[in-house]
Amino acid sequence: MNKLRDKFVDSTVEEERLRENRNHEKYWYRWGPYLSERSWATVREDYSLNGDAWSNFPFEHANARVFRWGEDGLFGVSDNKQLVCMNVALWNGKDERLKERLFGLTGPQGNHGEDVKELYFYLDNTPTHSYMKALYKYPFKKAFPYKELVQKNGERGYEDKEFEVYDIDGLYRDSETGDNPYFDVFFEMAKDDENPSELNFRLTIHNRSKIDSGELYIAPQLFFRNTWAFDGTRTKDKPLLERDAEAANLINMTHKKYGNCQMVFQPSPGGFSSGTNEEEEDEEVEDIDPLLLFTDNESNLVKLFNEEKNPSEYTKDAFEEYLVQGKTDAVNPENKGTKACAVYHFKNIPPGEYVTVRYKFTNDPKNSIFKAQNLAVVDEDEFDLIFDNREEEADNFYWRITPLPISDELRNLQRQAFSGLLWTKQFYNFTYDAWYNGDANVKPRPPPNRANGRNKNWKHLYIEDILSMPDKWEYPFFASWDTAFHCIPLAMIDPEFAKRQLDLLTREWYMHPNGQIPAYEWNFNDVNPPVHAWAVYRVFKIERNMYNREDRTFLERVFQKLLLNFTWWVNRKDTEGKNVFEGGFLGLDNIGVFNRSEPLPTGGTLEQADSTGWMAFFSLQMLNIALELAKENPVYEDIASKFFEHFILISDSMSFEYATDITGEKCKEVIKQNLWNEADKFYYDAISWGDHKVQLPIRSLVGLIPLYASMTLEPSIIKQFPGFKKRVDWFVNNRPEIFDRNIASMSKKGVGERLLLSLVTKERLTAILSRLLDETEFLSPYGIRSLSKYHEKHPFEMNVNGVEYMVKYLPGESDSGMFGGNSNWRGPIWFPTSFLIMEALQRFYLYYGSDFKVECPVGSGDYLNLAEVAEELGYRMIHLFVPDENGERAIHYGDHSKFLSSDPYFRDYVPFFEYFDGDTGRGLGASHQCGWTALVAKWISDVGISCVRLPRTPRSSVATTASTESSEQGPKMKRMARRKSAKSLVNYTATILDLTEEEKRHHRIGGTHSGLTPQSSISSDKARHLMEEMNEEEGIHETVVPEDRHNFETKLIGKLKDKVKNMKVTDKAKDEDIDPMDPMSPLNKDVS
């Protein structure tokens, strides 16, 4: 299977675009979904004296106050520097405000911190954003409950569940009638075949009610990010939008960087006849003409701050004032400005009906826009054909990524995971000097003494890049250790972008001169787990495995910077030079009994098992990279020896501490217990007061993280690097006590003559796994709990100076406000830590092989090798999202589970939560954490072929998931019917030519691709040779001639599907040819 996939690398049109972008032939990355979903209440927009970002720029200001550092919006699109922006605004005739952005609670307002309170889903996206699709659910029978959501959540405490929008009866579902009184607003964007700067947009809005009609205003917007107000040059080179003199639906754009561009808004067919949707598809109906409105993207200082005068007569909130408040003088009557919109007013969308809105942005209008009768029009048939082609190309691309006969349910899940990952790209802009000093000519002025506050040690930061966000609403900022995990699934579909992310964080305008990688904007000084080296090497191997490319320049460049980062860790976090590390909170927020970012109330130093385990893991990843680079540069062999030595010393310090007993001239080592507890057979944190220490017996991820630090050394590596082997042998011969105590595997060869570097011996591994795989401790039906369930009945308690500190098992949300209260590491399931545990088990399997088995689950009588254990854990976590025998998804657990899992307009849409309830699997935290939760896409690629069991069924069970049928391409929405405008280019031409209805139905101006530049022929010689090779196998002997590359791809992928469809796939345990989980399989060689 892997060889078959390798043959088709670079065979799809989307991959050809990626190649063009990589080779700087065309800039397909220029336009994408780069607007944030929340720019208000961010640290960058906070200029307060006390650092209260939540109240300094509240939601209520966002519609009328200019953002300094980046724009936001619903379905937001921009260029890569966010100079030109586009989004969509909606109004149902009832809401108190125009729906331009997503609403949510601030940290203080939510009973579990900040929380978006909207229903939206990312449905599709490609790496070049050649095709994007998303869905927003907009109620119309009731006004959106802004105040009620704030009030209800404010009445709830930490131990209560959050109040959600679907808790409000009649908003999305009426309990009495079962009706759904809301609009499904589908947004699509498709780029032109050849021009990356020609963007086609299509909105399709369905009334999901069976009873009520609904009114809707749709206002797609085009505007400039306000850059001119902050540099004192308000008029110089200021961009401009103005209505075209000849076409009432055309906006002309003038911009210093992009020159002259145009945006045309096609009249929308808004009438409804008695026929079915299918019958109406090409029927001429009454049009809704767009009304263009103009204003300036300037703050309304008079309204917000009682200033005497605004920077411009027309302000940012003009469209809301015009539509919602009825103030017709709020917009510019001269039809020009720096912000514009096109208003489509649908007075009455009947139950079950839909409307379509089409518009286009282009830098080359002469080839795609036609003027007639005071309007600019586009060929709607050609327009819709572009969408059909882009969607089909996206299907082919993702099928090529995972060409396995997996279930439609899993293919849909993986596609949405990738989609969310791409939708959460964002333009992140932050220049410390400008933020620190404030902008002299902008009101209100920041307090002059605020400069002593947050992030004052990061004055070198200068960021204006497209970055992968954890969640564009709840976390609209980068978090360095999140980014590392994002890059694993990103590398599967776009290794160039994944490498760029990892490279950026080590560049001099990000990384501190002392070597620290910035954490996140709330506190760049915080310490995140050192996973960057791991991610760098994994991305390198994924690209090599999936795309047959090795980017050694990337590997070497980032490795050089990681040497600085490693040195920072050693100097700053190992204060006593004993290879035992304090670390800090390390991303695990409230996992400990004390706040690990603050001084201990007990005094002394917290020696962290996880921090020390992380450093051992970091050492091994640097060793891996050094050995890889040493294959072509022998200098790195010495560096590899350095990291080998670091690992050895850290490994021993995890379990033993040395004291020197001086008697005369004789010295001897006194070995004391350190972080390993021999009685409990588990790793614990410890408080050290120098002359003595006390362990904190809390069974948490802290004690599992040492498993991460494992690595197998292939015999070929030992043979290839004699200098490195000599160093290893010296340690084995001269420090035998270390190897006898900790890592005896270095002197004993395992399966395949491999050697093992590991923090844990076989005995300790077995002991830890006995807790990890115990369902009364760490093992949940849906993955690995972050805290043992043992502490549910046996909480850890500690009294310090009369203050009680306690850690108890909390499977759901946090019961305190520690770290904002919006995350919890005392019981829930988290994807990143679980992913690393599964990879560690695979590495142990490489050494111990199939003969080493453990009981899984404990007490079941089933014994599995460690690769099968990893597979089992992957199944359980995939089943968070997969419907069970009742058709319900665990992530929806609760009062609304049946509705969300079975309603035809909800059941296929999967939210990707930040973390999950340790008992029920209920989704918690951020609802669109498409960053590290998208790791599920990698698991599906690895184990999806055999993931057919229902959740909570034994491994031997024959029960299968609710949807195990696989199709050639997986599930996709039926192509929706599209009504055509009477003012379409086809109808104008048809009138001139006096065509009949039947002739109009099949007519195209100038052939199939009228008005557009011809589609280029397939340029890949490899693809042509592949087609010829496939034809030869079928007995067809002919030379493949160049043709339309979309059609060529369709034929090629079709042949690949036929090949896979005919392959026999059996149970993993019985199949010797296809073993998706076996780390030694070619499918998984990037893991080992």
C-alpha cells in the first residue's frame, strides 16, 4: 500500500499547486482564511495599566473600534499580510447588532473561562486554499441571546456545566414542534484555475425550518486593515474602494501593493416557485440586486469614548447603524471609502428553501467580468463549474493522502480534522516596540507607565506571519508547544507549511537571544514542554515517508537553533546541576497540588518528574537529529555523543541521588531514592530542601511522561558511526553501575539486534503499564486520563501553614479558577500527551517485539504486545468522535446528545474540542481546537483500516461501528442545486441570440471555459508516465497526450481507486502484508 501511495506523489492538481508554490512559480498561499475569529480582548490589543485584556477591548467595542494588530470576522479571508480583508455579515431583522463576528464570553464572564457561544463548523479546505467551505448556523425566529448567555453563565459556578446556545428552547430547535428555526449559512471560496489572486465566493443559505419563513440580510464585506492611522501618514498612499461608474454592483479597489482590483457582486435569484429545487435549478426567477454601501475603517471615538470628533465622518460601525438602527446617513453617499459591503435583502425565505449569493474578487477583471445594462456580471455556469472542479480536486487530494479502504465515517472525520487545521491559520501581527511605546497619534492614549508590565523581556519580537492557531476564537495566538503538535497532521498534507511553522519559532525575531522559545502572548516567559525537536524530526520523517523528499537544510538549520534552546534549559532549569529539572508549569496547568509557575508555599524547590522526563526526551530527539545529520556531515557525530551523555546522566538522576561520605581520604557514593518510588512503582514530583526531600505521591501524567524518553538504535547506525559506538562502549564499560540500575537494555540487544535507550527498565515499564492500562486508574473508554481515577476516592491532601491543598480526580471541567479555569489536567483526556505515549509504546515494541505482552485492560485476561496496546489506545480515542451503536458520539455526551448526533443537519459535523471528559468522553474547553486534536487524522491514517469495533466493546468483539462501509471517495454532501440569476452572462447572451429554454440550458459562451484563461495542461512528466504505466497494465498501448489537468487528475485518481478497491485487506493481526500499526511497517517508518 505504501509503495502504491508513493507512486502517486505529486499526481493531483492540488499537489501541483503546492509544487508551484514551493518553487516560487505561483503564490498560492497569498490568499487564505487568515482573519482571526476574535481580535477583541487579546493581549496585543490591551493598552491598559493593569493588564486586564478582557475589559480593555470588550466585544461591545469590536464593531466600532479599529483593531491595531489584526482584523477578525465571520468567514474571514485576507492576503498574507492582512492588508485586504473580506468577511460576511448577517442580520435576521431581530438581532440588536449586525452579525459580523462570533460572540462568546470573556474569561471572567464564563464559569469555566472564555468560551465561544456560536455554532459553526469547518467542512473543507485544501493546503493552498484553492477550495474552502464552512458552515454557520444563524437563528432567525428569535433574536440572538447575547445578554441571556452572559447572565445565565454568570449565575453558574465552577462545578456547574456551562450554559450553551442549544440550551435555549426555540433558538435552534423547538421542543414542542421539533422544528429548526435557523438558517444554515454555507460559505465557499474557490480560486481560479490559474490565477491565485482571483477568488470566487458562493454563499448558500438554507432555511431549516419546516414551518416558518425567515428574513435575512446578507452583506459580504471588503475592507482594508487600518494601517495608516498608526504611522502618522493618514493620506499618503491610502488605499481606496469606490463604486464603479458604469456598474452599480462593482467595486474598484486601488492599493499601493496590489494595484487595481475589482470585486463584483452578482445579482441573486431570490424568487421561489412551486417546483422542486432540482426543477428550479436553471429556472429564471426574480433577482435580488445587491446594494453597495461604503464607509471608512475608522473608530467611532465619539460613541465609544465621548471624544469631540472622529478621525473620519464615516466610521467602522456604519453598516450596523444603517441596517439595524436605520440611520441612512451613516454611510458615505459618495460611494467610496476604506470599507464596503454589498447588501442582499431576502424578505421572505420560505421553509425548506434556499438562496444563493455569488461574488468574485480579481486582479484581472478583463478575463472574468462582463458589463451590460449598468451591471457587471459573470458567467454563473462557469462560476459554478469552478467550484465543482475545486471540490473534486480536493476529494482527489485527500483520497491520495489516505488511499486506504477505511469507513466513510472515518474519512469524513479525517477530512474535517484537516479542514479545521487549515481554517485555523491566522495572520499574527505583533511588534513589541510599537506595542510597548504605543502610537502617539492614536486615541485613547495608553498609560505611560504601563511599560513595566507584561512581556517586558521580549523587546526583540517582530512578528507578521501566517501561523497555525490552536483555536482562532478561544486561543487567537500561537502557543509554542501546541504548534509542535499541529505540525504532525499538517506535515501529512503540506510539509512546507509545517516546516515553516517550526522554523519561524526558532528565528531571531521570535526566539529570545538566550535561547528560550516564546510560550504564548499572555506570558512569553512561561515554560512549555520541550517538544520542538521531536516535532522537527517527525515532520522531516513524515515528508520523507509520504513525499519521498528530504529537507536536510531545514533539519540542520533548526537543529542549530535548538542547541541554543537546549543550553537555555540546562542553565535555567537545572539549578543545582544534578540533571533534575524544575521546569515550571510545563503546559499542564493545574496538574500539581501547587501552582508550578509560582514559588512553593512550603519553601524549597519542586523537582519535577515530568520536567526531567521531558529533558531526557529532548536529549534523545537531539540525538536522533544529530545522527541523521551525521550521515552526510561527520561533525555531528561528536554532537550525537554529547546528547547521549546528557541522556545517560538524566536517566540515572531520575531514580538515584548521590551524596559523598568523606572518611579520611576515602569517598563513597550513598544512593538515595529520588523521583522513582519503589513501593508504588511510579514516578512522583518531589520537594527538595537541600538536605532532604519529600515525594508528592500523586498518580498523574507526571509519572507517565518518563515513558516518552525512549529510542531504539538500529545496528546500522552503530556500524555507520564508529566514533559514536566508541563513546557508547566507554559508558557501558566504565559506568556499569548506571546501566545495571537503569538502562540495561544498552548492553543487551533486542529484536533486530537493536539497542534501547530508555528512562525505564523493562520491570519499571511493566509496573507503569499496569497502572496505565487499569480502567480503575488511567485507562478510560476513550483514552488516557491525565490523573488516575484512584484519586476520586483517595484525594491527595497537604496542609501548609494552615492552608489545605488538595488534588482529586475531576474528569470534567476544573473546579477552580487556576490558570483561568478553562482547562483541567486532573482527569480529562488530552490528545498531545496521549499521542506521545502511543509513539513511545511503538518504540518499545521495536525493541521488545511481539513476545513482550501486557494485560490490556488489566483484569480482562487479554494480553497484547505493545504495538497492539498503542493500537488499542488509538481506537479508544478515535471513538470519541465515531457514532456508537445508538448513533451517538461520545463528544456530545449529555442532555443534547441524541439531537446533536441524530439531527440530519448536525450529525455529520464534528467539533474538535480541546480536551475530553475522562469518564464519558464529553468534549470540553475550546470547541474548535483543530490544532492538536487534529492529531486524530494521523491515527486514522495509521490504524483506520482496522478500526471497525464499536466503542466500549472487547478487542475480540465482532461488533462493528455504525458506519464501516467505505466508498471510493468517502462521504460528501450532495452537490446542491444552484438557482441562476436572470442577469447572468448566459441569459444576457441568450437574449441576444434568441435561444430557446433548452438551448439556454446547455449554452456556454465561447466553449466550455468561456471568459477564463484556458486551463493548463498537466505539467508533470511523472503523472504522464504513471498514466502510461497504468494503461500498460490494462493492455492499453498508447502515448498519453497533455490535456486539461483537472480531467487528467480525475482519470488518474480513478485508476488508483480501482487498484485499491481490488486489494484484499484483512485483520491486522493476521495480515502479513498490510500492518498499519506495526512501527516496522513502511506505513509507519516515520514513527520509529
